[in-house]
Amino acid sequence: MLLSSFNIFSANPRKPMRAPKNNSSTIVSLSDSIPMADAVMGDKTTFSADTIVIMDTVSVLNASVLSTAQDTVIVNRDVRTVKIFNPDPVRAVWLSALFPGLGQIYNRKYWKLPILVAGYMALGYGTSWNNGMLRDYTRAYSDLMDNDPATKSYMDFFPPTTKEENLNKSWLSSTMKHRKDFYRRNRDLCIIGMVGVYLVAMVDAYVDASLAHFDITPDLSLDWAPAVIPDSRSNLPGVGLQWALTF
């Protein structure tokens, strides 16, 4: 609203006109409307004595505009935002500690599962097989050393045509002991390997979760060139390779 007070007849050479005394509250209204699309912009000018009041109004004539705007808002509500996956390293470690492979599933590194399964299957089979051989050789060595004629499990390692009196007992006891220690060592290494795979799976899950959004710059490069390296132990310099990693 703009309120301005001035005499509109001050520029007229004739005698200015005055408002009637008995009707000082008379208001002359002049309106002008300009249609714009579905709306009307109206300018209303009111004359009262020596005062001009100018009012600008905007009115919506077509109610379908509101309906269209409302539909547009509804369409915008259907837009879904894509959530970026950001794994938690601590949760990945605990899941991997609970069961090997769960951390890799949580990090969405499914291609590592066959590697873990194959490693555990191979080490489990190796542990079982070496433990079975250790059990057999331990029993054979025990039967050989007890001097009991009724216990002859060590003869199961030879063909049926082999006679016990033709065997060298000293050589046989040394061989049985060596084989027993050999299979015990292999069994223990397989068990240690299974524990190692378990720990490696935990570390791998933690590293994968920590580096899920690690920014690798495209400017990573390696520059190398031959170089002459001074040698304090000799008067002659050494020839080597100088390299620089840019990241």
C-alpha cells in the first residue's frame, strides 16, 4: 500500500475545485483489471479529498491451478532418495567373530565367501586326516613298545605276507615314532591355519568396512629413473634406481 498526499488540481490554471461540505465522505473508486493466465491483477485507486490511496490486489480466478499444484506436490512426495551404504567397522568385526563370513556378507563382499569356505574345508579335511594317521601310528607305536604279543596293530602297515620276526624292531620303533610326530605336527599346523583364517577374516572385514568410501585419487602414479648413489664406503658411486610415488 502506497499512501501519498498531494493536490491533484494544482496544475490546472482554472480555479481549483473543492469537495462539497455536506458530503466529505464521498469516495470515488476507479478500478482497472489486467487478466494474466488464470489470475487477475487489479489496481484500485481511491480518491478522498486531497488524498490518493493506491491498492494492488491479485485474485485467482481459476481454481484448477490449486488442484494442479496439489498434484505436483503429491508427485514430488513419491521421489525416493538413494541411501549410500556406509558399513560400520566395529559391527563388521563382531559379525565376523560370531561366525566367519558374516562380516564379508555385511560388507557386501560376497566373492570372498567361496575363498573362506574353501580354506576352512581344506584345513578341516587336513586336520581330520592327519589326526586319523596320528591315532593309528600312536597305537602302533604303543603296541610295539609294550612287548605284548597279543597287541600287533603295527603289523597292519605291512602286507599280509610279512612276518614279524623278519622285521627290525629298532628300525620299526624309530619309524613309528617319526611318523607319529610328523602327523601330529601336520595336525597342529592345520589347526593353527584354521585359527589364522578366522583372524584374517576378522581383519579383512574391518579393513573393508573402514575403506568402503576411501577416496583414491586418479593422479596416483609411480615415476622411476636410474640414479647415481654416493657410497661412503668407497670412492666409486653406486648405480641404483630412484622412484617417487605420487598420490
